[in-house]
Amino acid sequence: MIEFFIPMKKIPTVTHQQKKVRVIRGKPQFYEPNELKETREMFMELLAPYAPEEPMDGPLRLTTKWLFPKIKGTTNGQYKHTKPDTDNLVKLLKDCMERTGFYVNDSRVASEIIEKFWADTVGIYVRLENL
């Protein structure tokens, strides 16, 4: 099992789905906007210290808790039920976890628990375990 917390000032809300397309000589070319590239690089850098020596294989459970800075009218630990969607949040993180060697392929994640909260301490809690 791997478990860690990444403190952050702000949770990035750019998503993996925000790739852009342009047409060059009649053919579509997909590319990542700068904000997505920067967020990917940031995740890779923040995840690297926690990566295992060998990528995990077999069925895995990934638990993530996304702790957003409280806003007026919210309390610490209160569930956040507004955008961004949990599936959009976790996709880029899972991709970066694969690239930094947490698992052989993100298809190995057979169970996901993704939660969003308002919190005093902002960041992302991650737990990866064998099933």
C-alpha cells in the first residue's frame, strides 16, 4: 500500500479532456494547451517522491480525496458537490501516476474512491492498494 498527502495552495482544475485540436494541411493535430502541460509537469514532480521502486501490477484500488480551500458558507470536511467533476479531476492524476511508475497501466485500477471536500488544509490525499 502507498499512502500520502500532497499539500497545495490551490487544487488544479484543468482536466485531461481539455486537449485542443487544430487542422494542419487538412489533418487534425491534437495538442495540450500550456495550462494542461504545466499541470501535468507539476503533478509528475509532486508524485515522484512517493513512487514505488517497482510499478504495482494486478487489481488495484485508488482512493483520492481532493481538499479544496473553504469558501464562505462552507465548513472544514464538508463534501464539495460543485464542479469540477470527480472523474475529470482524477484522470490527469491517474495518467501522471502511471508515467511516474506507480502502476504498470492505469487500467489496473479496478476500484476508485474519489471524494471532494471543503477544507482548511488544501491538497490531495492519495492511497493506492492491492485488491
